[in-house]
Amino acid sequence: MSSREVMLARVRDALTLAPPAALEIPRGYRTGRTMPDEQRRSLLVDRLVDYKAQVHTCEAGELASVLAGVLTELGATRVGVPAGLDESWLASFGGEVVVDSADVPAPELSTLDAVVTSSTVTCAETGTIFLDGSPDQGRRALTLVPDVHVCVVALVSVEVGVPEALARLVPERPTTMISGPSATSDIELERVEGVHGPRNLHVVIVG
């Protein structure tokens, strides 16, 4: 017998002696966890800051002025938005607002100074923001190509853990998960930002 045949024979023998695979996968996940608003907000802010995101908090009536202030501080004059974003959010912004569409080639999105979107749900425990391509969030390219992403997170959409957050998603929708600015590390652990998405993430928590 060749070395290959010997190896395969041993694998077959091992599989024969192995116990049968379990038909049911245990899924005893922790679910239904809740926290008071202030505690959820504090936990989320802690995780976002740890991921090097810039965090801003405000009430609903302050959102337009806060967004205008963030964009002005960034020096943004040309900002992209998904077609379904609430127009009042940028009512105080003095620059050009560009409404995205599928007809715009993805490379052209790099000419935007920033993009502003909403979000679907957020996990406080992991600091992960979920986008599902809804009209107020837009296509994936809109939030991956520009160098700055300003994401609005409503406190009522913040869940404590991953199971609670996933339960609010529609499985058939394309989901993008964001945990801080895009970053990766090479073999020497040198952090490089902006490789797979925006280098700068600003999160505005409303509520």
C-alpha cells in the first residue's frame, strides 16, 4: 500500500470507531437580557471608544445640530447619504448633500468627504453596529468606500448581547457588522486602518 492509502485507511478506521454525530446541536444561548438605558449607553460607549470610534451622544431634538457640528469639525463639505435618510437630520449642515443610488459607480464614492447613515440594531456588549441595507442605511459600498462614516444609533435599538441583537435582524437582508473603524494588523501586529472600510467612524447615540 502507498503512504496515501495507509493514511486514508487509518482515517476510515477512526471514523468507524467514532461515536455517532449528535443530530441536535444544543443552543442554550443566554437571551432576553436587559439593562436600564443609562447602563446600556455606558457599556456601548465603552466598547466603541475601545475600538477607536468617536462617540457623540444627544437627544432626538439635538441630532441635526450635533451632526452639523461633527461634519464641520471634520471639514466635510460634500456628504453622501442613502436615499431613505431623514432629510431633517442634515438640515443644519451647510455643505453639499449627495443622495446615493445604485447608478453611481462605487469608485466615485471615494470623492465624498463623509457618509451619514442610520443603523438597524447595535450590540452594547460587543460594540457592534448592524446595517441591513434599509433605505436609511443604503448599500454596502456607501459605508465602505468613503473614508469617514457617521452612523446614527438610536438608544432604543441597542440590545445588551449578540443573541438579542440577532433576533431583531431579518435573515434575508444583507447584513454588515461594524465594530469600530476598519483596521487590521500584520504579522508584527502593526495596526493599519482603512484597509477594508472607512478609517474614521463617528457614532452618534440618540436618546
